[in-house]
Amino acid sequence: MRLNRGIAGACLLLVVAAAPVSAQVEQLRGGSLSLRCGGIGLEASQRMRAEVAMHALTLLFSSEDGAYLTDVQTRVDNPLGNQSVEVSCGPIAQIDVSEAGNYRITATYEGVRQEHWVELVPGGGASLSLRWRE
């Protein structure tokens, strides 16, 4: 689904009041790898952006014209730890790890896949913006 910035800022505030930011959370092995999704609506987006420094990595999903995207199939893999987590996410995803390492981020929107390898540390405050052509 594609969200226009004006609609996301004005109309979807009702969604934020009805659903918590951490509506989709996946955690494995005591929280050693977690992925939190949200950011729909102005308040939720501002809150998650303010928390960037607290997470290993924050992802922002958008189209090339700047519209925020949801329903992005997002997967995080820690190949050395034999761990992974996957959810439908967007427009913001926040990843937490318990140990530094090289992690694979795979994001698929409308059949178009992007893959990125990133060096993450707990609470590292990294960010990555992923864009898709519409």
C-alpha cells in the first residue's frame, strides 16, 4: 500500500490512536534479534524517528516520489547466529540486536526485492532509507 504524506499526516492519526506503534513485533531467543514495525501517522512516525539512536538500525520505506510505503515484506538474518525474523512492515522498521555482526536485510515491495548487508551494533543508531520505483 502506498501512503501519501498528507494523508499519512492527517487522516491516519486515528489509526495511531487505535493501534500501538509496536503492533508487529517478532523476537527470537530472548530478544537477541527483534524487528519492530510502525510509523503510520504523524505521532507514531515522530516517536519512532526520535528513537533512532536507541536501535541498531532504523529503516524507512518509501517510493522514489517520497510517498511512504507499508506492506513491505521485511526479513533480517544473522547467518552466523542462525537467526532470522520476518514480518510485513512499514513505513518504519526498527531492528535490535544483542551482539555486533554482519546482518542481511531483505525487503520486498510489490515483487521488487532489495538486499543489503549491514554491520550492526546494539543501540548503534544506524539508519537506512529504502526506495522503490513506482
